[in-house]
Amino acid sequence: DVVFQQVPVRTNSAGLRGGELSAEKPQGTKRILGLGDSIMFGWGVKEEESYLRVSEEILRERGVQVETINCAVPGYNTTMEVTRLKKRCLRYDPDVIVLHFVNNDFDVPYFMLKPASPW
């Protein structure tokens, strides 16, 4: 648990944003798994303000028994996200996978780029 950009951020033992999860899906519950980068992660907003969690609340208000799982990682591109899905996230048996894609997902992640010369 940390505070980043004046917002509390917690990750669970699997490295996912949020509290601990059981790999076993509760009876009658649909699971929506979010895969993406900082936007899906909820960069700069509280966990309950991320659009994945807002979607969960809207669906629950409409009577859908649903649980969202945030597998997003800031700075990842689509190739890295798919690897994360396979290695860490499929174990949660999602019914739906939402992939948040932005144009920079075609590129090498920013943290791997060589910084521009200040001269």
C-alpha cells in the first residue's frame, strides 16, 4: 500500500490493484477482468473511481452479480498485457476480458526507451 500522486494505491499478493482475491469464482458471479495500462489501472484516481470499478457498481445497481479484477499495469503495452494475462490473470476464470487499447500500445513501453540527450 502506497500513496501515489496523492491517491492511495494498494495491490494484492498477486500484484493486482485491489484487495485479495480467491481464484475460485463465487457461485453465480460473473467476473470481468480488465487488461491494459495506466488508464485501465486507474492512474491518479482512487481504486473505486477507476472505470472498471465504476462499471462494476453500475452493473450491481442493475442486479448483475459481478466482480471486476484489475490486471492492468501502468506502462505496459499489449504484448506485455497478454503475457500477464496468461501468467497471472487467467487463473481467476474471467467470463469477460476488457482490453483497454491506446495508440502507444504499438510502441515499446516508455520505460524501455533511451532518454533523449539534454544537449
